[in-house]
Amino acid sequence: MPGIDECLLEAMRLPGARGASVVDWTSGLALGTVGDSPNGDHEATAAEAAELARLAAEHRAFSPAEGSDWSQGSASDKAPPVEDVIVTNRDGYHLLRFVRTSFDSSVFLHLWLDRDEGNLALARLRLADISDRLVLG
């Protein structure tokens, strides 16, 4: 099972990948980064992406309707209510994929894709697979 570095390198093999990181959304810290950063600073990008991830994960508007409080329950139920957050702009896509773990984790993968060269659908599928195999710890 691949660790952070291996998963990030695999993400960078996607067409149009410009940068990738694994981020803890409670602290805003990058646990690993590779490639470029949209603003030239991986740590600042991680903190900004964490704010967006936190908003999506903590607000009921984006949660499953039927009373699933993901912060409660058994360790095998530790899945955030949101799978992905996708942000598009003029020149790129930002895909945030929440990582399901067996412990109370708040980690996501952030992939930055070039809009002309990237394939958002393919990236979403591959990032889901990568996040399922990611081993933290």
C-alpha cells in the first residue's frame, strides 16, 4: 500500500497535473507536496485549500441528508460527508479528494490540473483510487 510520496507521484502522472499535495484540513498543514503550487507557496496553498475543505465538510448543506454525523460512530465509519470538491478557473482545475481512514482523520488530496491538458473526469476517478490506497501513519 503506497504512502504519501508514492500517491503524490502517481497523481502527478495524470495528464495535465501541475501540482499535488496531501493536506490536513484541521490544521491546514501540507503533509506532502510535489510539483508546482498555484501561488508559488505550497504551505499557503495548503492552508487556503484546507479552508475550502473545512467549509464543505462541516456544513450540513453538503452532507448526506439522513442524519449521518461522520464525527461519531465506529472507526470503520470515518468517512467525511463529502467525497470531492472541484473548483474550476480560467486556466485550471482544483480537485480536493477526501481520504477515508480507519481513524479520525481529516486529510484530503489536492490535485491542480492544467485546464487545456487535464481531464477532470479521469483525474477524479484516479484520485478516488489513489485515496483509497493511501496509507497514512
